[in-house]
Amino acid sequence: SLVGSEMCIRDREKNAMTVQTPATHTDSYALIKSWGEYVRKGEYEILIDTAKTYYRKAIANHDKKTQAYVGAYIGQAYILSGQADSMFTYFNAAIPYVEEHHDTYIQTIIANGLGINARNTTLNYNASLAYFQEALQYADASEDKTNYYIILSNMTRIYYLRNDPSGIKYALEAGSYTHLRAHETSAHL
């Protein structure tokens, strides 16, 4: 697993679109509802500041689950705002909870964030694809279809950047989901 025990993620990075967040804890529901809006507007600093309030509260309440989830969200916001150093801090802090509880959802967030980081900061497309592949496996294991297709889209972007036509299979799979969701939505109108 790329998200391994006692290994510093930063050291491993040397060698997306964002993942959607489920409502996992009542206390963090307001943050979760606002996550997508902040991301769409590119208001990462507001998101980070808001999330840190929940993060500190989770630490004070010894709520390891909320701390890990919100920390993963903060890490993801940091990478989207181009602040990889801070991303590593929050991702590393979430790893003990992830390892103890085998939480594939947080593993999805972390692996996707590392893929985005490899793509954006080091332009290491091979590492980026490896992280996205791992994130895809975690999303599949947790039957998280929304994030599965977000990650497919992230992978498609890498193949596009590499001018590699073999990524068409990922684009077609992601596109088929988009088409299916549009059809389901229109059928319910």
C-alpha cells in the first residue's frame, strides 16, 4: 500500500479534481456541505480556516475519526491551493487512524491528493498514475462510485498530458458514468 505504516508520505513522494466527502459526523456536517462550494469557487483558504476549527475541536474532544476525516480534507485543500508541505502534515496525521480502522475512504482521499501533488508539483506522471490507481482501488473497495469516477477523470488528465492515447479507456468509462447520471437525473424530473 502506498499509504503505509510509519512511512513519511513526503519521503515516498520523492521516490483532481477533488474527492467528494460523505456526511460522516454530525459535528462536521456544515463543513462537508460547504466543501464542494468552496472548491468550485477556488476558496481554499476559507475552506482550510473553516476546517481547522473542526479539526481543533476534534482534537480537544479526542474524536480521532473526525480528526482524521477533517485532516484529510484540509490536506486535500492545501494541495489544491499549491501548499504541498501543509498537505503532508495533515495526511501524515490521519494515517494512524486509517491504519487502525482500515478506512478505505480516507485512503481514497490521501492517495488522490498524492496523485494530484505528483501531477502538479513534480510533474511525475508515473507516480501520479500509481497514486490514482491506488485511490481507484480504495474507492472501488468502499463502493464509492462518485469518487471512483472523479479519480478516473484525474487519470484521464494524466494520459492527456502525456499525449498517451491508451488513457481513452478511462475517459470512456468516466464518460459512460456521466452519461448514465445525466440520464438518471432526467428520468426523475
